[in-house]
Amino acid sequence: MAKKKRSDAAWIARRGLVETRDTEIHRPILRKPGFNGVPTFGEMETSLGRALRAKRSERKLTREQLATMIGLSTQVFGRYEKAISKMNVTRLIHLCEILDVSPVDLIYEAAPHLFGDTPQEAKLRASAARWLWELPASTVAALHDVMVTMIPRS
């Protein structure tokens, strides 16, 4: 990895990043460790595909139906669910639109460590985000005003 500047080292330390390697990238990279080490990109793609398949099933849609709705062949869409092909962010957004699901739900399944320092905290935060998604806008506005007063200011 390239020599780190002092400001880089402070940035890296504050965020708890570690140097690691992934089979998909041919040089060292920085990542935030998950709860069981640093998940590979492939592992995260597998988790994302599994979550996508679960949401599709919950909506009682076949792979063929959903593929048609997003303008793909069934085979191409199946590669996302099987983690053979990588999904880009715009495709993820499109799928969230069609499935009426929060991107938080899908991202949590792939990277729960982004939601908290422990599995319990991450699960709680993701659950709270899901509940916020379901609340009426007026309730979210009221909660927002309360939460703003609870955040410590430095």
C-alpha cells in the first residue's frame, strides 16, 4: 500500500480501518472489520443476493416476473441473486423501488457492521431504521425534532 501521510493515519485510525486483501482487488485495501473479521466482497455479494431473493419471495414474485419488471432476462437477474454478477448501486435502487423495500434492509444483510459496534447494536439500529421507514411523515418529523436535541454537540 502507498506510504500513508500523517493525516491519512489519523483518518484511518479514527474510523477503525484495517489493511486487508480481497481476491477481487490485486493490491492492499482498507476496510472496516465486520463482527467476524473483514468480509470479502464475494461474501457481501452473496448476502446481498440472499436478501434480495428473500424480499422477492416475500412479495410473491417469481424471478422471471421481477427480471421483466427491471428490464433484464431471467438468467441475468438470477446472477444477482446467486452473486455471480455484481450489482451496481443504480440497479439496487431500482430493485428497492420495485420491491418497495428500504435499501437499509438490503445493505444491513450484506454489511451489518456498518450499523453498530456489536451485532446487537447493529440489529437494533437496523430495526429502528425499518420502523422509521413505516411511520407517517408527521411522526418522523416529530421524532426528528426530539432526536436532534439528543445528539451531543461538540
